[in-house]
Amino acid sequence: MKVIVGIPAFNEEQAIAKVIIHAAEHADQVLVVDDGSKDDTATIAQHLGATVLRHEKNLGKGAALRDCFDYAKRSGADVLVTMDADGQHDASQIPTLLNVLAKENVDVVVGGRFGRPGEMPRFRWLGGRALDHATGVNVGDTVVDSQSGFRAYSRRAIEQLTPSEFGMSVDSELIKKAQSAGLHIDLVPVTVSYSGKTSTINPLLHWFDVLFGVVKYVSIRHPLLYYGTLSVIFLVVSFVYGLMTLDYYQHWGRVITNLALVSIAAGILGFLTLFTGIILFTLITVVRENVRQ
């Protein structure tokens, strides 16, 4: 098998050398996508023999992963392994992912980090698990570690998956797309190291970025279900507050402005979300039919 290890990197000059050296022991080629780094990340990667693709400015992890998938498609890779550039992933575990991927019908192997919660800062563990359940992809009875960037993709997965998110929600997007495409996903426990590492993005902003990405993906994939549910909630609120307004008027002959405004606003939002769901569903249906033709 031709194995390419793809590494999105942003200002990782302190860790990138070790990551490349150890990854190269288990790959035919190491690809580093330098996402607008201001330090010597790209220079170090080039000196160590890695293939380097550079962004002039920081576009986000999703854009870097898109380049990894595009390069793997063009170069005829049988397997694309993705891992982070900060050294949290242990490259010696790449063979573990490859062995699972070699099983019949396995297309995506995710390195799960949650077997031992003590390996992660508590706030990251809790936030990660919340995002995993929001993403909603299971392997058997186990919720997939949707935020793990340590993964192996088969040739079939490489050809079928194209990241569209530019931000940190790309990992959730890819695993949801893999599930929707009917790709077989498996999960293996891996170890991680967070000692001395700081995130390049505020953890709270990271959490909201991923959550909004998941919501956006679900709203596009199932517009009637998503917007229809919101519409029902708004219309129910409008109905309840409308009844309260009428009841007060019948008893006291006066209209409570606040109740009436809530009823009107909720009603407007309810109809707007319903129409949005119908329009989006129609557009997506037309696009899908054109793609099939």
C-alpha cells in the first residue's frame, strides 16, 4: 500500500520535526500543509524531506485537510493518515490504524482518545464528549471521538470525502460525511500527550466553531427535519402566548403588550423557519437530482 501521512500545521516549529521523523518511519510520504505559519515550520519540514504545501495566510484546519485529501487523490495513495502537528499523537501507533484499515470493508479508522479520561485536561474531555454526542456517529455502542485528528482513510474514503468546512469543525464534518456515504468506520484506542502544549485557538471558540459546524451540516442534510422542528417550537410558543394574551384580554379588557409581542415574534419566526426548510429542501433535491444525472 502507498501510505501518505498528511499533517496540517500552523506555527509548529518546535514540534514538527519530531512528528515528521516518526511519521516517516511508517509512511511512503509525509505531506505537511503549512497553513500560513509565521515561523520556520515549512522550512524545517522541507529540510526533513517532507512534501510541503503552503497557504499564504491562515485559512484553517479544514482548508489544510482539504489539501491533504486532494493531494492523496492526485498521487494515487491507497491510505491517507492524518495527524496533528503539535506532537499529541504518537506516530508509532500508525501501524495500529493501518492494521484495522486492512480489515475487509473498513474505510475509516479513528484513533479514539477517550478510553482514559486522565490523559486529557478535564475541560477538553467534557467539551469533546459533548461534541461527540452532538455529531452523533457511533461504532457499535461507542460514540466516535469526532474531534480526533488521528485517522486513517482508505482509497475509497479518499475518493468519496471532500472537506468543505475550513475551520475546526472539519473533523466532525468528515466523520458525518463518511457515515452518510455508507463508509465503514472503525475505532481504535490511542494514547495522546498534552504536556506543555497550548491550543492555537481559544477552547471555547473551538467548541462553538465545531458545534455550529455540526448544526450547519445537519441543517443542510436534513432541512425539513431541522427547520421543521424549529418551526414547530416557535409556533407552539406563539400559540401559547397568544392564548395567554386573549385570556387576559377577556378577563381584564386589556392587552399585555409583552405577551402579544412574544406571540407575534414567535409566529413570524415559526413561519420563516418553515419556509426556509421547504426552500432549502427543494434546492438540495434539485442539486442531488442533477448530480445523479
